[in-house]
Amino acid sequence: MIGGTAIKALLGPKWTTWARTVTRGMERPAWGNLRRVTPISARYGFDRGTPIDRYYVDKFFTAHRDAITGRVIEIQTRDHIRRYGSGIVAADTLDIDPSFQPTHCCDLAHADRVPSGSYDCFLLPNTLCFLRNLDASLREARRIVRPGGIILATVPGFVPLTADVEDYWHASAAGWRVVAARVWPDCDTTVESHGNCLAAAAAMYGIAVEELTAAELDVHDPRYPVLVTIACRTR
């Protein structure tokens, strides 16, 4: 009888793998147009529909609608305040880029111009990965929010990096829990991941939400975090 080593030497690695999958009844990949080294969409799926990570962003902010009220501040634009907020008293923005005409034009890591405890809610949608001075920025966000207020943040995981902006931090939910415990030790913080292998592959290829089903997207497998969500309730 020919041993496994001899068979591998005879067939080579490619055909040995083929033989194993066939003889063991394993599924074989049917690549179709996915066997490629470039994405289907180079714009994260925006040109096809809704990017995969935005599905989870929407579910997160929808679930926290009641907290997006009163005096609310958001990074860069008011898009999420307008979409999810209610009972808004003030809708302000903060950004380092003056072209966005923010209420507070400054680096979040050095936001001394914003009074302490001046907001009920701080929205940081898909922002944390771009903050070079992460710890200082998160401590400032905590300072800006009043006791009993909330910080709501989302962070991309398995998605392509942004080509035209430095993209620093992509971590698992466990990694963001470590960060949260370090910078917000006196807060009640909940960190969760969202996604599965199909959603992650779709996000990497630039396939749109509309090309999958909610049943597929809602399956949770923590090994494939397409998005991590963070809700920090201050004390």
C-alpha cells in the first residue's frame, strides 16, 4: 500500500488536496467570479448599494435611538443625528477639517475648546480607526459627555482599509474591551461584534447589503467581526 507521504510526493500538493476533498466528501469551492485579486467594487459597495458594514451600523444606532436625544455631538457631520435622533436640543459637530464647517474645529485629542460635560450623547460612527492619538481622543470624548450621558461608536473590522486616509486601528471586540477599560475605567461599557464569514467576504469584495439577505447578515460568528459596536454610559 502506498503511504500518504508517497501519494503526496506523487500527486503534488494541489492534486493531493483535490483527492482529500473528494475522498472525504468535503465541499469544494465554486469560485465563479470571486476567484480574483481585485474587489468587485473598489468603493466598498457604495456604487452597488449599501456597504455591508453599514447594515450593522444602522442596526446599532436604531437600537440606541432613545439615547440620541438632547444635546448631541457627532464627528464631522450631523448625518446620524438627523437619521436616528429625537428630541434634539443641539446638534453639533466636531472635526479637524474646516471644510466640513464643524461647530468645533479641532483635533478630538485636543478638544479643550469644548466644555466638559456639555453633551448628552457623542456619536462616533466608523471614526475610531482614524484617530492617531486614540487614548487621548477617547478620554476627551468622555470628558465632553455629561455624567449619565452616552458615547456611541462603531468601528470597522473585516473591511478594506481606506485608501486616501490613514487607517490605524482594526481590532476584535476583545481588543476594544481592553481599550475601553483603559480609557473609560469608571464607565459602563458594552462592546459587541457583528458579522460572519459570508458578511466578511462580501465586505472585502465590495458586495452590497442588497445582494445578501437579512437572515445571512444576522448570523453572528465572533471570528469574523465586520463591525464592532461600543456603547459607553458615563457615570
